[in-house]
Amino acid sequence: MFLKKWYEKIYNAVFSLSFFKKLLKIPGVEKLLQYEFVSYIFFGVLTTVVNLVAYWAVNLFAGPDYETKVLFTVKSFDFRWIYFANAVAWIVAVLFSYFTTKIFVFESRSFAAKTLVREMVSFFGARILSFLIFEELVFGILASFMNSWIAKIIIAVFVVVFNYVASKLVIFKKKKTDEIEEGNTPEINAEEAEEQ
């Protein structure tokens, strides 16, 4: 894949600079600057930019009073335009995030139907959970007493951390069945070879 090779060349070029070589010698920093984590942060930042640009673009349609504009009211709750804009921005960002996380970060190469369905369901499920908790509930609370842009930025930090943990530990976790589907044989260490 052309884009992936291009990204890897840039990553390798950046981390071959003397500054990063010195930085990697500091204990603990090497783990922090591994390909997977750096890539997740990089594409997480890009996803946040996509989210913010989409939020801005949708708010253009509402006019200058977008922060106070009410779309409808249910009992005493006002569903404001910014909630709608936030939801649209989230959908666009999640679509972008799925493909970049799958291809560039966790390098999930399997497009077998079973693997793809499992990844997509768990990816979108985790994103829906983080959306409900952070993008709607916490955002709604924060936006009621501070600027909506500041609230969006604060929420972005929590969303990135939550989504990384979900992606790393659940969604793109390599399983032996995935490796076999891809035609790779799982590596066996010396202890496992002795047991067999």
C-alpha cells in the first residue's frame, strides 16, 4: 500500500535524526516512542483535526449564533445545534480513525470477513461508548459552563486515551486465528517448543 510505505519512510526518517537517537537512549523513552504508540498519537491528532474541522464546517450552516441555537426541546432539555454538529463531526472522525488505525497503527492486514466484522463491530462499539460518555455527556456538561471549543479540546484528550486502550487490548489484538487466516504461523518460543 503506497500510503503506508510513504508514512513508514517519514517515520524512519524522523527517528533517524540525531535528536531522536539521543532521546531514545533515555530509559523508558524507547517504549514511549515505539512505532505503534507514535503512530496512534499521530493519527489520533489527525482524527482530532478531522473532528474539529467537521465541527467547524457544520457550525457554518447555523450562522454566528450557533452556540445558542436550539434545534428542538424535549421537556426541559434543549437540544442545541452544537450537539448536532458534534455528532456529525464524530461520525466523520470515526470513519477516518477506523481506516487509519487499522492500516497504519495496528497493521491489521486481514480482510477476512470474520476478522473484518469483529474489528468493525468492536471498533464502532467502543467509539459509540466513548461518544456517549465523553462527546455527549461530559461535553454537554462542560459546554454548559465554558466555551464549546475549550470543552472539545478537553474531551479530545480523554477520548484518545480511552480509544487507544480499547484498540490495543480488545479491537486489534492479534489472535492466533487471525495470524493463521493471514497465512502467518504464530511464533513459538523455546519453552513452548520443548512442551510440544
